[in-house]
Amino acid sequence: MSILKIAIQKSGRLSESSRKLFEECGIKISNGSGSLKVIAGNFPVEILLLRDDDIPQYVEQRVADIGIVGENMVYEKKKDVAVLEQLGFAGCRLSLAIPKEESYPGTGFFMNKKVATSYPVLLSEYFASTNISAEIEELSGSVEIAPGIGLADAICDIVSSGSTLLTNGLREVEMVMKSQAVIISNRNLDPEKQKILERLLFRIRAVKNARENKYILLNAPEEAVEDICRILPGMKSPTILPLAEKGWCSLHSVVKEDEFWDRIDQLREAGAEGILVIPIEKMIL
Ligand code: PRP
Ligand code: ZN
């Protein structure tokens, strides 16, 4: 029987969330043992725990069939892999940062300066597109200390919470790209692996949809229902149930997580009361 080999980050920004995604997809990965290869108990996949920097190459060479990695790595490494799906976690920016005491007049700051980075490909594309000629100093890690030790004038690195910049006396001045975790795949999977991948993607989409949406319940007077239905787009149309109290009903629907605060203000203005917002466990469209 075929097994789909999946590369995920061993330790770092993506590793916890990648494991959690499989867990929420009902795929059990045993923890501990320190092994770099883990077979799932109840789904035909094998998890390879690797350095994120190496994942695009391993997927291209079919050491792993698919991988979970940041877009930053995929576009830096320029490997021939298919990007299948954005996963909505490990959001970050690839940004330029300078010592915080320096004044910043705009991108001209970087003219003829030395910039340390682990992303030479993306940074040189950025400098080419903004007509800046600067020297790129490639480092494989701890880029944030380069200005402090006189190795570079600025850095270009991943910023997530911003705390690494802060503790190193740097400030973000330009964004080169936005990034999040994605699934990448080898371009030549055999039909059996392709089938496992489809089953996996089905589960991942159900988890992703659930994360992006909330279930909402509210009470409203009958005369407000029409207005409220217009505010609540829902998966289809809202469910409307009568309440024991005459002239009142209960509405149930699904709202996008990122819109729901907006919607809630509009709903209250329209007359909604007793609003409950509930997380969704899985959502299959
Ligand atoms: C990035 C970057 C910083 C950190 C920034 O590393 O190099 O060290 O994350 O995060 P913060 O803004 O929350 O402090 P990454 O996770 O990409 O690790 P790696 O380069 O070691 O794989
Ligand atoms: Zn890395």
C-alpha cells in the first residue's frame, strides 16, 4: 500500500502549528522518541521532520511527496514544486530593518549599503525592482546581530511578532513580501499518492474553513428578521426558529472570523439580542 511522505519543520515557527493541523485532521502523530521519521497510526502518511530551509528541495527531489513550509522559503529557493494551498498560519513578513537610532529617508537609504540576509534571492529581486544598488551579505542565521557587530548596515529577515528586532535595537522600514504557511507538492505524484493527497486536502480544507468561520446564534423581534438576514450572509440562508415568546425568533448562521466584529455592531443596531458566537470544529462545504 502507498504512503504519502510529508515534510514538516522539525522545530521553529511552523512546527507546532503543522503538528496541530494534522491533529485537527484526525491524523495521530506520536510525539517524542526523537526520531526524524514518524508514521501516522490511522492514515497512510509518514511525517519527516526536517529543517524548513531544505523542504522545497526535498519535495522537488521526491524525498518527500509534499511539505508544509513558509511561502518565503518556497519563493527564495526557486525549486520546481507546486504550491497547493495557503494554510492561514505562521503569518509573517520578510522586511528590511535598520538600527533604530538611524533616520530613514526612504528606500534610498539602502543605496550602496551592505544588507545581511538569509534571503539573497528575494532581496536582490526587491532591490532590482526598486532600482537600488546595494551589497547583499548572505548569512545562514542570526542575521539580526549583523549591524551590531559591524558586519552590515541593515538586515532583511522574517518578522513575526517583532520581538527579535526589538531586542536587537532594529526597526522595520520596508516590507519585501508577506508570507504564510503553504502546502507544496512534487509535480509527479503517482495516482495512489495523489488519491491520499486529495483525502488529506479535503480534511485540511474542513479544518481551515472551520478556523476561518464562527457559528452565530441570536434572538430578534420578527420585524427585524429581514434586516438581520441581509447582514448575515451565512453558508446559505440563516436558520430561523420561533421562540416561546411571541413575536420573537432565533437566527443561526455562519460568519467569517475576520468580519464578525463588524457584523456584530450592525446586528445590534438592527435589533439583535443575546448574541452567541461559537467556534466551529469542522466545516465541510
Ligand atoms: C525568523 C527570524 C527571526 C524570527 C522573528 O526566524 O529569523 O529570528 O523568526 O520572529 P519575531 O518577529 O516573532 O521575533 P525563522 O522562524 O524563519 O527561523 P529559521 O530561519 O531559524 O528557520
Ligand atoms: Zn529555517
